[in-house]
Amino acid sequence: MRILHIYGGYLFGGIESMLVTLARSENLAPGLHQEFALCHHGRLENELQRAGVAVHHLGAVRVSRPWSMIRAIVRLRRVLRRKHYDAVVIHSAWSHGIFARVVRRARLPLVFWLHDRASGRHWTERWAARIPPDLAICNSRFTLTTLPAIFPHSRAEVLYCPVVDSMPRLDPGECAAVRAQFQVQPDELVMVIACRLESWKGHRLLFQALRQLHHVPALPAWKLWVVGGVQRPSEQAYADELRRQAETDLPGHVLFLGQRDDVPRLYAAADLHCQPNLTPEPFGIAWIEALYAGLPVVTTSMGGALEIITADCGVLVPPDDANALSAALARLLRDPVQRRHLSAHGPARAAELSSPALLMPRLQQLLQSVLDRSAAVERSSPVPP
């Protein structure tokens, strides 16, 4: 089974991380061969190439420059004629709007992978809605409920994001060395938030909750590691704002680590994970990674978090409630027994939801079902005279 994945590939976040995992886990689905077509050079292309898969560059596309779309469409047509794929999977409404018609004209089965909640209001979604896929794969039950906003009649299935357990098991000395690198004292607890620098991820809310900890008596000393690099000008402005807020409200407590290649080691040396989203996370790869690392997870009770976090591995608090978030963090900081309990259950929960060994064969089954349906339609179609 030869599959082509199509995506823009400009930034690097959860979707891009999942695509790399698909490439690296191909051997878990015998007979599945994957290639990728991207519109931009960058980290995603480099990571995919390191994973050993073929990457086809379609050229940078800007909708405001129609000739760039025409050029990319022509390149995709050439790739489809040359490589003889069995199906094509498109990973964003933007990419679907541009390339779905090319796939249809090539008479190939078309799959759309929904990575974000759909509203049907954005112009890219309205554009994509003109060509329904043969199958929509949704990365959570939450995103599945939003799919009808763009594809109300398409067959849909839920497939959680495959995430590899790449977390190192550090001994106490190694943990101490990582923490000492960032001037964390032996008696301090470390919280971590590792995600894109976007306001809806909840950094401001977390800072508000942490500020309230100043007034909690007998609380252990603590630090917060903010992990995530700037990829766009808006993210730089947001990062600057967060730094000013931390210097004013949380002096000496917050360390901005920027873009890191050693996030698993940071997780292994931390004590708990908190990413209190302001709007629903479609799934939440960062939470899965934190659970693999044995970190108790504290987040807001909406979106994908409701499908990932249970009382055995984390704490859910009401959305946009700094008081409730602060109280939850204070309880965990004070209670090492509860932290150990949540930590012990995290890895199994992550594997239950996101183990590539479980999800890659399921993906292959879903793709095969699309091929089977397409073949059945071809057989039942009348032969032209």
C-alpha cells in the first residue's frame, strides 16, 4: 500500500511531530509505504528525511500569488503520475482546498485528516468543503463532533495521534545534573509547560495562578520551565509579553528555555506538567509525552484533555479559572504521595491511547477500507459503451 501524505510544512508543532512519528513507525504496519509532499522547506522536511522517507517538494505556495498554486499543482500531478500511489492523505483544510481536486482527477482515494476543531467559518474550510473526502480521520472524539461543519456527509473515524515513548529514565544523579543546569536547588519542585508560544495555550492563565501561590503558606519552593521557540512575529510579541509579566509578577520563579531538542530530558527532570488551555486542544500530544515521562498533568477540562486525563494520571480544572488552577497546583506541590500516585499511572495511560504499535496497524486498516470501498465502486460502475 503506497500512501502520499500532503501538508504545508511551514511551522513545527503537534501536527508536524505526528507526521514524523508516522514516518518513523512505518515498520509497525507491514506493507505500508509512505511518502510526503510538502510546500515548504524547513524542520519538518529535515525530520522526515532523517526518518528515511521520500519527501517531494511542491514549492512554496501563497494563495495571494496564484502562479505559486499553479506551479505546486503541476508538480503534484507529476508526482502522482510517476509514483503510482494507492491513496492520498491531506492534513489541513488549506492543503485540501489547493490539492484535493488534483487527487480526484487522478482517480485516487482521498483521505482528509482533521487535526483541529472545525467551524466551517474560515475561508480555508469553506474552500476545502467543496470536495468531500472518501474518509475523514479525526484525532479525537472532540474533533469528530466538529467535522460536520465542513464535511457533513463524509465517513469518519477517530484515530488518536501516535506518540513514541522516547522518555529517558534518568537516575537521581542525572536528574540533579539537568536541574542544576538551570540553577534549580535540590529542594525546589519544577513545573513545566512545553508548547507553541500561542496565547490560547494558557501561559497567561498559568502565570496568574502561580502568582497566587505567593500567598499559600508552607508551600515548597518551586520553579517553572517555559519551553518553546518563536516561529512567527506574533509569537515573538507574545514571548516578550510573557517575559515582562514573569519579571513583574514571578521574579526568580520562571525560566524561559526557548526551543529545545532535549525536551524528554527536561520532562524526566521535572515534577509536574501544566498547560491550562484557554480554548480546547484538539488532542494534546504534549500531555501524552508528559504522561510517558511520568509527570502528573494539570490542565483545563475541555477538548482533547477530557479524553486523555483521568483522575489516576492528572487533574482537570474548570476553564479560565485561575483560582481553581492555583489551588490544584498548590495541592500537588504539597503532596508528594499524590504526585507519585499520578506519576505511576501516566506511562500506561499514554501507551493505551497513543502507542504507535497499536495505532499504525489501525491506520493501515482504515486506509485499506478506503481502498476496498473504492474498488467496490469501480466494479459496480457501468462499463461505458
